[in-house]
Amino acid sequence: MNNLTAKDVEVLTHLLTGEEMACKKAKIYSNTLMDAALAGEMANISKAHAERFAALYTILGGKA
């Protein structure tokens, strides 16, 4: 078990929320952009946010 303080958990929770929102927005943009190159970039950005979310969730004690 991680020895996280209440402040650590608060910060990680805040970061998780931000990564989740950024991932969702980038995914929406990738599905709505007409330019294939930009849509592909947004898909890559969405994937990067999802990976960071998973890493943060693992630190918080979840299983990604």
C-alpha cells in the first residue's frame, strides 16, 4: 500500500479529473475534425492523456 497523505490523494484526484477531461475533449475533437492529420493528432493526444490517467490511477492505488 502507498503511504499517501490526504494532500497527496487530493492532488492526485485533481490531476485525474484534469487528465480525464482532456482525454474526453481530445477524443471528441478527433471524431469531429474534418482534417485527417489534425484528427490523428487529437487521437494521439487523447491516448497520451489516457496513459497518464492510468499511471496516476495506479499511483492512487487502483488497478489500471
